[in-house]
Amino acid sequence: MSSQLPPFFPLRAGRVHEVCGPASTGFSAIVAGVAGGRALWAQEAWLADMLTPASMMPFLDPAKLLLAKTQNQTDSLAVAEEALKDGSLSVVVLEVTRPLDLREGRRLQLAARTGGTTGLCIIPEGMGSNAAETRWRATPLFDPACEDSTLMRWEIIKNKSGTTGAWHVHWDAQTHRLHVVPPVGERPGSARTPE
């Protein structure tokens, strides 16, 4: 477990990345917050977990978030592709409900490269695209010593650059900064930490 985030975070601009896991929405919000600028979040209107701009306040200014509610994934892909190509946004987040084929993944990559925009697909576990630059798994962590709900474990499970790893991270909503923290048993004062 590393004590520093890898050199490939923040996510590389001009590329499309993927995230899965129960904390994938939090990961995506942090990516948008760290990138600054405006972000587009595309999701199908029938999804039960609807995102609201107010829920993003700990991560980014809700006025900088554009929401696109689409009829189906084909429409979501079209919206994301055009937004990536345009280049006026920092991040485009796309919630994926079915596997992307290689053609769809490649089109998103080409659009991201054209616009220099960071793309991020929220995917169900095990449903990644071969075209993705990196794939992350984000899971929430419980820390009895901390009441904050933003403690997460981030794992990079695919990386075209070859490096993988895992980190425990905490988002500080006051400073809008991401901190890498040691696992609970390895923190100063814990029973497993050598003195």
C-alpha cells in the first residue's frame, strides 16, 4: 500500500478511464473536483440513483456541473462523445449500464483526444472496455476513529502504462484536497504500528 497517489492521478486528460465499485460515484465526483473547470455527468433517466447538483457541493461547485438525462445508453454515448470532442469541459462522466464494445470505447477515446478532455465511465463490476486507459475500483472504508464518510480504498486494476496499486484516500471538503492515509492498523498509535 503506497503512501502517495500514483503519478497517473489526477487522471490523464485526453483519455477515457473507468471506475467500478460501490464508491465509484464518490471517485467520479473527486475526479471532477480535482480537475476544476466545468463537468458534464451523463446518465440514463430511468436509473434509480439520480444525481443532483446539490449532492456534489463537497466536491465541486454545483454551478459548474451539467447533468444530461438521456433515454438510453446510445444517447448517453452520443452526448459524451460530443462533449469530449468539444474540449470546453474539464471532465465528462458517463454512467454505463451495458458493456461498451470496442468500437464505442475507441470512439470515446478518439473524442477525448480531440478535445483534450478527461473522460470517466462508471461501470458495473467486471464490465470494462479494452479501450480504457485506466480502470479503478473504489470502495468505501469504515474508520471508527473518524466520522467522515469520504474515506475510500482506491485500486487501479488496469493501466495501459503497466503500474497497478492500492491507496486509502480521504477527501477534505473544506480544502478541496485529496489525502492519502495509511490503513487503519498502520496509523500512528495503532497496535500494529512499531514505535
